[in-house]
Amino acid sequence: MEEYHWSAVLGDFTDDFSHLACPHCAVEVTIAVGDHGHYSAIRDWNLGDVDHRDLRPAPSEALSGTGRWMHETAVRDRRKALADGIASLFGKAECPRCAGVFDIAAEYTSANRPVLR
């Protein structure tokens, strides 16, 4: 499957952040999944995360492949926070700068999948 990049992003979703380029305007978007919320934002050095936009979690029935397997495993093991975090990670985000909506998992994969030879 060669999905090794997911091990670097998956924590326990208590306070996890990823930084992705918006595919529409290229601004760096912070993706937050944790106790403080599930949102996209622009990170400001002095102000922290500003202009929060709620993430749009993927419905469990819409998950496929690696996302489905990870979500089903978390649900089976009764790890609600992990299952919710995975649904968010495989859902959609809105860019706070341009309001473009993008697939978080696709952008994370594009930015982080190692080239295996």
C-alpha cells in the first residue's frame, strides 16, 4: 500500500497540527485536530491560529482505503477521539484566505508521501 506517510501525522488527536499549502491559493493553512477543536486556520506568529474554519469530517460510509481501515480499527477499539480525528483528517477543509475547499488527506499525501524506489 505504501502509505507510510500517515504514521507521521497520526497522534492521539489531543493537540495535533498539520501545515498544508492551499491547492487554490498556496497560502499555508494550519489543520488542527484535537481538544481545542477541528479547524483550519492561518497561523500568525503573534496571535496564534486566526480565522478558524470548522473542518468537514468525512462520513464513515464515505471513507475508503487507508482512511476506512484506520477509522474502522479506531471504532472497533472504542477509541472515539481517534475515530473522530481520522474522520476529520480524511474530510474537507476550507482555506481561510480564499475560501477554497480541499481534501485534507489528498493534500497531506501529496506533500508528504515519500518516493519509494
